[in-house]
Amino acid sequence: MALILIAIALSLLWVVSLCKIFYASSPKAAFFSEGEVVRKRNVLLVVAHPDDESMFFSPTILYLTSQGNNVHILCMSTGNADGKGDTRKEELYQACASLKVGPEQVKILDHPDLQDGFKHIWRQSLVAEIVKKEIASQAIDLLITFDCYGVSGHQNHRDVHHGIQTLLRETPKRSIEAWELVSVSMLRKYSGPVDIWLSLLHTSCYPRQQMCCLINGYPRKSFLAMAQHQSQWIWFRKLFVSFSSYTYVNVLKKMDV
């Protein structure tokens, strides 16, 4: 009987959380000042592999595009660990299109020193140099990437973070904002929409200029985007997208150097 009551309680909490997601929009993020007319930002999202944008950052992308910002995505590798790099490149373009990011705003690298794999360590200086050039060519003023753990702990995710930190340290008069996606505990990661309550509570403990919570009011769009990555769309990733809190909410924190 106790287990049945617990299951009912969890199911109700899941439903209430979904209702919160569908009927409550995200507050204006700290990328915009209170009371100002929302201005378009030139945003660069830096990820390590095709599908990172859909599995982890879709609430952020959907929020930014809904506000009319120019979102660019720089993918540091083709994800060729299994020899499917060319296929995964095309899948990334399709996924980005479903997230309202056109192919002209997506750049995918295939650098010999930036190959996909847990054992491939990417030089921070190389990552910094590439991102610096992309910022200059696209007039970027808002940068978003992984935090130091990189959500899953993948070496390439962490290398992207450290490379951008290197770039920020080498930029004496910073004219660009940099934000990182906050990694959460295993329990929170697989709590689905229920995590929005903890995310909202967590961000409320910080100044608005330092942390923001972006709720994804259209989680189905995250599923559709991830489904474009057909070479990766196998059963355990379908479960991940269903139960991952990153499908429903992103917490971003301003990067400190």
C-alpha cells in the first residue's frame, strides 16, 4: 500500500510539474535588463558534438529564438567516434532547423586535434583561438557553453568549457557575456519536469545578474529536435530525453574567471 501511495504521489507531482511548464513562461533572463525593450543579441552556443544542442541546451535555444535573437551554434567536432561523422553533421543541421536555427548559422568543425572521444583531450588554447575567431566573424556578444563538469562529465564537454575560460582570461576588457549550463546531480538529472521546482528555488538564491532559469514550454520540440539525430536515436537516448531535466529546464550561470 505504501508503495502504491508513493507511486501516486510521484505521478501527481509529475503532472503538476508538466502543468507548470505548459502554463508558466520563463521570466525574462538576465541577458536583458529589466524594463528594456528586448534587443536582439548575437548569441554563440559552443558544443562539443552533434546532438549536444538538443539533449542539453534546447530550452535555452528555444527561449533565445522566441525572443528574436540571432543564435549561432559552433560544434567543435563531427562526433566521429563511431565513424558516423558525415551522417551526424547532416543530422545536426536538421535538428537545428527544427529549433529555428538556420544552416547558415551552424558551423561544424572537423579539426584533426578536436576529434570525438573520451580519451581525446582538446587543447584549451586551440579551443580558445577558434571561438575567438568565431566571435569576431559573427559579432557575437553573448556566449553560452558547458560548465566545468559538462553535464555528463564527458572530457570533450569539459575541454570546451576550459577553452572558453582561457579565452575569457585572455580578453582584458571583456565585451562579451559568457554563461554556462549548470550540471545537476544524478537524481535531479533524471527527475524530468519535477526538477523545475528545485531549479527555480536554486536560482532564487542568486542575484538575477548571476543566474537564470529557463523553462521549456514546448518540450515536444526538444523531442523532435533530438529525433533528427537518427543515428543516435536509440532506446536509451529516447528514455534520456523523456526523463532528463535538461529537456524541460536549463539553469545558466554567468561564467567567472
